[in-house]
Amino acid sequence: MEHWDFQALEAFDRTALEELGKFLGEVDNQAYARAAELIVAAQKRGNRVHITGIGKPGHVSEYGASLLSSTGTPTYFLHGTEAVHGSCGQLVPGDVVIAISNSGETAELKATVTAIRNNGCAVIAVTGGMNSWLASQAEVTLYAGVAQEGDPLNRAPRISILAEDMVLQRLSLLLQVYRNLDPVQYVKWHPGGTLGQLRENEK
């Protein structure tokens, strides 16, 4: 059996707790309220919500679109690079796009966000760069910054991805509670598996 050194895992755990604690201590709930208001206003007009990102944040975007949709906010994944090759056709003026980037300076995302803006859509930025280019293009910016990723290289997106995911969790929760989502409706949207079963106290 191989001998594994678990010190790196223990260091990651400590760093994750520290960084996420700092992140949660700096969240601006009023920014979340402004983002939620932007989304609700768009949907009342008949517009839609989309999420995009490049690289690892692109995967977070896919999850976020699924989570928001399953909790009362129909949301569409917009592929970060395909957006400039025709996928912006899913956008119409007045839509809202949540754009995720740790630095807020990624060249590919700049092209995508420029195209989004040119198609008449509002942007909600999710980024660790509050003074970044992405933040400057957004109607609302939701902070998702961490100083350490939790590995010896401090390069691979790890803890920053957890922060971005938590931003979407918080936003989806705010919208879910606003819409007063009940178990009966949730099960209609999620009929499969154990989650799609009404408990006796929920009927």
C-alpha cells in the first residue's frame, strides 16, 4: 500500500476554513438584494436569466443554472466561449447575465461580456476582483474573493471555486425565500429520487 502524506490535505482544510470565514465576513447583503431585484424585475418583464464563466467557473455556472432553476428562478447556462460564436443568440435585450470570474480580467470573458452588453443585457458580476474590468461592466458585483487556493502552488482554482459556489447558493436562497417556494411545487419540478417525494408533514 502506498504511503500517503496527509499534511497537504490538513493544510487545505485549515486554509479553506480560514478563507471562507473571511469571505463570509465580507459579504454585502445589500448587493445580493440589488442582484435579486434586478433578476425579479427582468422576469416580470418576460426576460430571462443566464450564467456564464470561463474554465472552472464555467462548471460553476452550469451548476448555478441548475440550482436556480430548481428553486424557482428559471436560468440558462451560457457557454463562455461559444457565446461569441453564436450562442449570444439565446439572449434578448433586457435579459440578465451572471458572469463569474475570479480575477475579473480574463481575456476570453472580456470578449463574452462585451458581446453580452452589446446585446442589451444587464450583468451581475461574481468575482474576487472588486476593482476589476468585469466589476466595472456590471450593474451589481457580488464578491467571491479568497487570498489562498489551498495547495502548494496556489494556482489551481479550489477555494475560489467554493466561494463562487457559495455566492450562487446565497443568491438562489434569497430568491427562493422571496418566492415562498413550498414543498408541493418543489416536488413538481423535481419528481425523481428521494428529493421528489412529499413527506407526510409537507402534504
